[in-house]
Amino acid sequence: MYYVGVDVHQRRSSVEILDQNGALYKRFQVFGRWPELIQRIDTEAPRPFAVCYEASCGYGYLHEQFSRMAHRVAVAHPGQLRLIYRSKKKHDRIDAAKIAKILYLDTVPEVHVPSMDIREWRALVEFRQRLVARHIAVKNQLQALLRGLAIVPVKGLWHRKGLQWLKELSLRDLDAVRRDLLLEELDQQHQKIQRLNRALAQIAARHPGITLLRTIPGVGVRTAEAVLAYVDDIRRFRRVGQVASYFGLIPCQDASAAKNRLGHITKDGPATARKLLVEASWMAIRRSPTIRQLFDRFVQEKPGRRKIAIVAVAHHLIRVMTAMLRTGEVWRESPLMTTGRHGTPIRPI
């Protein structure tokens, strides 16, 4: 078996090939796009060989292409490659050599590579989130315009009658131009979001997990699809706690001897799914007595703990979702009867 380490870039990539004993067999650089890189490795790499590279934009495409020629393809987590990430000497050729070495030693911190369909689903979820953020930004600019002119908006400003009032509002020439352009952008963003919603609805209609997760009070289709798109295959997680860790909802930990310090959550993994889980948690505490009881126990009658408590509820929700996806059971309300470590309440699943 030969071991190929690749430091991938758009226009220039470095390749290091090690033989069966971990000694240098060949190294070279490819000046060109990814098709040239793939063709060069296919031509010059001896068989059989394993290949490793860091996950970045386009890692799924490279995985598909390398899988056709390599015995094994390993995609490394960039943040966990401490040998490269924290190195004080950064160079493409050196990085390729380090990647080849960890592949030879079988110590690659690998990431999951989903199928093309799942990658497209994730991209659509992320694209919608960016459009929603821009849509909100345009609304804020319109409100700032009114506030700067000391104009009190009518109730239901973003409904049809409110938007018509805003459109017919008499303003000075330059303010009117600004208002009109923002209203045009608001309408365009709304149409784009609706088109994305229709495309996502077609995917949701074919995925039974969406219906299952929506039985949880407060969890809507947007949260369910984001969780499912990033979980992909629930069987790749051996324990429920690994899913919470994947979504970055566990605290940072610094334990030494008798001291154990817990800090803020790690915020690893997909930020969009984590954000939607927190938003769903706020809705869940209003609609579910069980989750409301959990939230109140975390708050401990201290208003300053509300943010901590809502993140803890989001952590609880993703664990519940994991259990539901594994068993196929729907949500059921039940009182919190047991406690886990450090007195953390746990609802029986």
C-alpha cells in the first residue's frame, strides 16, 4: 500500500507519496485546477494506494473522484490536524508530507463525507438561512429609515396593508428612493425564500424523519430538516452524547487532578442547525409542559441563567431527537422523574 498526502488548493496543490515503509517515494506539485490534480495522481501514484486531504470547499467532489482510483480515501478535519493547524512553519509541501505521514500512521481525524444528495440538501438549508438573514437586514434598514424620520409605523408593517402604507408614505426625494429600493429588495428576497421553501418541501415530503421530529412541540420543518441534513445517517454515531458534541452543544472542559472546569459550549459543527435548535427550544418551552419543567429547573429561579437554560434545553432536544430517530418513536409528554450526573434532569425516553 502506498500513501498519498495532498495539500489541496484551487490553482496549485502539493502531493507527497510514501511507500509501504513510510519512506518518500515521490513528491510533486500540480499547477492547475482539480481535474489536472486528479489526472496527475491517477497517472503517477502506484497501486494500490490510499489518499488523504483536508476537508474544505469541494471536498465531496474530490472524494468521489479519488474513490474511483484509490483503495481508501480519508478526508481530514482541518481543525483537528494539530500537526498542521498549530505549526509555526506553514508550507504546502511540508503540509502534504505531514498529511501523508498521519495517513501512513493511521491517525487521520476523519470527517464524514455525505452523499451528493445530502450535500445539496445541506447547501440549500444554508442558502435559505443566508437569504433569511438578508431579508431581516432589509426590514431593519426600513425600520431605521422610519425611526430616523420620527415616523411611527402602523401595526402589522410587514403584512400587505402595512407594506402598502409604507409604499404610499410621502417622503423627500432621496428618502423615497431609499425606501423604494429597499421595498424592491424585500419583495425579491421574499420570492426567493418562497421558492426555496417549495424546493425544501419536496425533500421533506420524501423524508419520514421530518414528520417524526415534528411531533416534538416547537420543532418545525426548518429545524427538523436542518438536523436531519447534518445527521445524515444516525448509525454513524455510537452514543447519543456524540450527536450533541457534533452540534457543538456540550461545554468546553478543562479537567486536571481534582479540578474540573466547564466553560461555554464548544460551538463545533453546523452553526445553522444549532441556531435553529435554540429557536425551537424557545417555542418548545411554551408548548410542552415537560420541556417547560426542564427549563425552569435549569433556571433555578435566577433570571441570569435563562441563556444557559435554553442551551441546555437545546442539548436535551437533540438527544431526544437522536433517540427518536433510532427507535422510530414519536414524542410523548412525561414528567421529569430522574436525574443524571450533577443533578441534571433526564426525561425517560
